[in-house]
Amino acid sequence: MRWFYRCPECGAEYDIEPGRYLCDACSAKQQPDQPLEGVLECAWEGSFPGGPDDVPLPVAKEFLPPLPVGNTPMWEPRRLREETGFPRLFLKDDTCEPTGSFKDRASYLVAGFAMEHGITEIALASTGNAASSMSGVGAAAGLKITVFLPKKAPVAKRVQVLQYGAELREVDGTYDVAFDQSLAYSKATGVLSRNTAYNPLTIEGKKTVSFEMVRDLARAREHEARRAGHLAELARKDYVAPDHVFVPVGDGVIIAGVYKGFEDLVRLGRIQKVPTVWACQAEGSSAIARALASGSFGAPVSSDTIADSIAVDVPRNGNHALSKLKAHQGKAVVVTDAQILDAQRELASKAGLFSEPSSCAAWAGLQKVKSSLRPDETIVVMLTGSGLKDVAGAMKGLGLQ
Ligand SMILES: *Cc1c(COP(=O)(O)O)cnc(C)c1O
């Protein structure tokens, strides 16, 4: 099995090596204040030597850091199933990743890549979760981590960065400013960049969730068959693809990773088709939803939402995410901050799952479109960050602030 980077736009191929981030020809077309041009994808040729539950990844297993990333729980929320009328509703819970967010899936692969290449420092910009994630995962691996974080990032995420022993450079400005500053730092020092979308491994690392979903759903079918005594069902060994997956979207890296995972699963013959993926965005940060409706990205709009982890003016992976959504007939749904806060309380009070506002945009998205789904469909809602990461946001939802 040979791994390489491929530009999904022009098809150019590159070796996977330190210092390679974007496609040379396509990134030359970059316009200011627009999503990244020339984002690369990890690709492989040859046959995958792994077992039926293994995920093909471009970093050798022995370099991955010693902490338990991924393999998160798949919840079967009984009360929410009854109330919504979807008996096959599942919650994929990445709030319980080591640093409390889905970002660990990307940090894990980037850290493994650094270890494999003898790299000792990683730098990145973040709205908060990528910083706390890379800091924690980097701590386990013994890497130096330098983060560029807007001053207004939630305090818990800042404290995590410092507790994990990373170097914190506070940025007087938005995430977009932090992004540019961290890139300038990486370019000047030669330090590996974990900037989301810019480093293709951030997308590849996030695909692991799709592999887990189809395995989790197959296990759920097995449990159900055992309970019901259905022997024929019990003997089945195939995977179960969801019909719908609800994903909170900011820069569009998680959703591109989810798609990449499903594309790989189809290629490996583990599932038949890519599910319907719903890009769930906050009304105050909805560039990808707008682009899906109009066909392309317009001028940037200043983001304004309580959901800090999905608040971006320019979605860095916008072009790549949009082309995946178009290729697979994906859909977008936009929700208000009030709907996000309602979703947060509903998930916490009826399932016992407390997740941060950004991640609750996915639940709010399902609530908004549920009348268009069939009750027998299998639905997975991805919950991507812990509620404890932004207590101030959660207090607003309770009317306490
Ligand atoms: C980063 C993040 C998202 C959005 O991911 P993108 O790749 O930026 O679209 C959603 N939820 C949480 C908790 C996050 O930290």
C-alpha cells in the first residue's frame, strides 16, 4: 500500500513529507479572504493489508501517541428516541475524547506524523478546541506545541492549553488573524503546522469517526438481534451505514473527514453508498450553507454566534467541503443561537449528554429538518465537544448570564 497526497481539483500528486501542505498550482490561485485553494487529500494505491475493523492511515501505528483517542461511545438515547419518533437514532459522543473534543482525532494523526519524521514542534491557530487538543495530545507524545489563540476563546480551553504545558500566544483579533499569524510563524521557523485544512492530515485523522460509526451500528444491530432472538440477523457480519449523519460545521474539516471516511468504506467494500450528510451551521456563521445554496463563496461575513468552535468568517476548508457536499448530494441546515441553546438543554436533560454549543448545532439541525426524514431511518448525530469547555455559554442557555 503506497500513500501520497492528491489534489482533488487538478489531480496532481505529491509525496507525503514534512513541508508539503497545499497543491502548488491550485494554491497559486488563492484570493484574499477566501477559503483555501489547493487543499490536498491523502490517497493510497495497492491493497489495504489491515483487518476488517482497521482504518487505513498514512502514519505507522507505532508512532501514534500513547493516549486513547477515538473509539468513542455510540449512545442509544431512549427518551430522545421516543420523543422524536426515531427508534434508530444514535449519538456519536466525541465529548469524551481525551481533551474533550473531536479535534483529538486530527491531533493524534498529526502528532504521529511528527514522531515518524523526527519533528519536535508543532504550531497551530485555533478557536480553542484544536489548541487544547494539540496541546494535550502533544503532551502525551512529548512534543513542543505553540498555539495562536484569540483572546476571547473560552477560558476552559485556554486553561487546558496551559495545563498541558504548551506555549500560548494570545492573539488580539479573530481566529482568522490567528490563522495568518501561525502560518507566518511556521513558515519563518520551519515548524510543522497543524492548521486545520492546511495540513491534509487534519482531514484524514477525522475520517476515523465514519469507520467507527458503521462498526458501532453493526454492533447495535447484533445486540438488537440477540435481544429479539433473530438468529439470521445475528449471523450477519456486514457493516451498517447510517442513512443520515448530522455534523456541526465551521471550517468544514470534520465534514470533509466524515465524507473521506465513507468514501474509503465504499472503496473497501464495507458499505454500499455514502450516507446523506447534513452540514449544520449557526445562522451567524453559515458560509458553507450559503455557498451550497448559491454555488460558490461570496465575500466574507463577520461571524456572530454563541457556538465559538464553529464561528469562522472564512471557512478554511470551504472549497473542499463544498465539493464533497455537491458530489454526494449533501445538505445544509442553519440554526439560530436560541435553537442551539435549546438543543444543548434538551440533550443534557433528556439524554444526560452535556455538550458545547457548537456541537449542539447538529442536534438543533436534526430538530429543524426531522419532518423530512422517515421514522425507520438510521440517524447519527455527532456531538463533538464537551459542555464543560464553555460554561459561560451553557449559563446563557439557562438564563443565568
Ligand atoms: C472544530 C469544531 C467543530 C467544527 O469543525 P470544522 O472542521 O471547523 O467544521 C465542531 N464542533 C466542535 C466542538 C469543534 O471543536
